[in-house]
Amino acid sequence: MATTLHISLKEYLDTGYRPDREYVDGEVRERNVGKWEHARVQWLLAHWFASHEKAWGIIGSTGQRIQVSPSSIRIPDLVVLAAGPQPEILTDPPLLVIEILSPDDTYSDTQERVQDYRAMGVEMVWIVDPKTRTGRMCRGADRVEASRLEVKGTPLFVELPGIFSQLRSA
């Protein structure tokens, strides 16, 4: 069961958490840390994007803090940005945010995260579910299930069957 703690943004930023926690409107929230398939999909997706950084002009990270509003910081599983120097905490919308569902994630919590990213100006959020071997592209109010996830107008894409096939061989 997740526990909550209310503190100021400054106190949150001055405190280290293991594992890291999100900060939403004064509330420090535990994140559901991934189990094997979650962690494996995160590894595989990070490797996919890392192998395309130079060709696609991108840079990425896992577990990166993003200030989605003056009073909230989210920590997605993966984030993809235009190549270049990045601040310690992202304040500009990334090209892509990827959330990988954990068995303990709820639909409402996931929707709240997507809404926060979208309100910040993130054009595309992908939700990847290792349990059902599915993915969704969230752009505006649209939530499109697809096996090939992409970000229109960019070279960014991934073929989920290729990622999921590596779960079986691990």
C-alpha cells in the first residue's frame, strides 16, 4: 500500500528517496517499482532508443524527474528528448514520455500521470503493458492501441512485438 507525506517542494527537492518518489501538489507519493517484466521492458526500450540516439538526434533517460507544473514532479519510466544538454529536473516538455505498467498500477493513477504530462505540453505519451503485451499512444484525448508505437513528425518508433519477444528469451 502506498504511503503519502506532505511537504514543501523545496523540502522534496532537498531530500533523497530510494526509490525516488513523485511529488504531486504537496504530497510525496511512492511509485510502484517494477517487477521483472516491467524492468526488462524498460531495459529493452532504453536500449532501443540509446541505439538510435545519434541517427535520430535524441537523448533519453530512465527515472528522470519532470516538473509537470509548479507544484508537481513526475518520474516516468523513460523520457526521450531532443539531443543536447539537459537540466537536473526537466521543465520543458520532452518529445516522448513512456510509462510501463506495473502489476500494482491502477487505471486512474495512470490516467492522472498522462493528464499531467499532456497539461505540461508533452505531445505523446506511450503506455506499455508487459502483462497484456500491448501498447497505447496517448495524444490529446486519443488513446490508440498499436503494436507499432510512433511519434508523428519524428523518426521515433518501436515495434512492440520485437520488444515483447525478448521477454520470452530472457
